[in-house]
Amino acid sequence: MSKMGFERTFGDTIKKLREEKKLTLRTVAEALEIDTSMLGKIEKNSRKPTKSFIEKISKYFSVSDKDLLISFLSDEVVYQVLGDEDYADQVLKVAEEKVEYIRNQKSS
């Protein structure tokens, strides 16, 4: 696994990348040609990024777009599972088993 830190949310990851370079929201937003408030909402996890945004920001910060996509998609899974916390661990375990099952079905 990379040094990206998948334990953080996607928004936290973007904010950390920006702050490590001591950049303002405005500077990054202008470079990505998006509204400053939109970037702020993405950092606060109140707005979902597009795939195009993920590609642009990965290039801007010279990080793997794959890592950022994994960070975003794992957030999506977590938010879905957290809807019923009583079963979260079990749901994730079953989902992992289903992924393996589907991979095996595709390869046969």
C-alpha cells in the first residue's frame, strides 16, 4: 500500500496534500479551474468529486490517481455500510467474499 494514508477520508487526504505544500484553497482551485467553494466542500466531504477532478488533482499534486480513486471509492463503501453500524463488520466481510466470488466467475 502507498504512503497515501487510506485511513483518512478523501477530503482529508486532499486537504492534507494542499496543506503540506502550504497552498491556499484559492490557489489550488484556480489551478484546477474550479470554484474555491467547491474545493472546500470536497475537502469537507460534503461534495463528491468527479473522476475528472480526481485525475486533475492527482496530476497537480503528483500522486497516484489510482490511490485517490481508491480513497474516494472506499469512502463510498464506508458511508453505505455506516447506515447500519450493527452489521458493518459483517457486511464488509461478506462484500470481500463476494468480490472474490465474482472475480472467480469472470476468470472461468
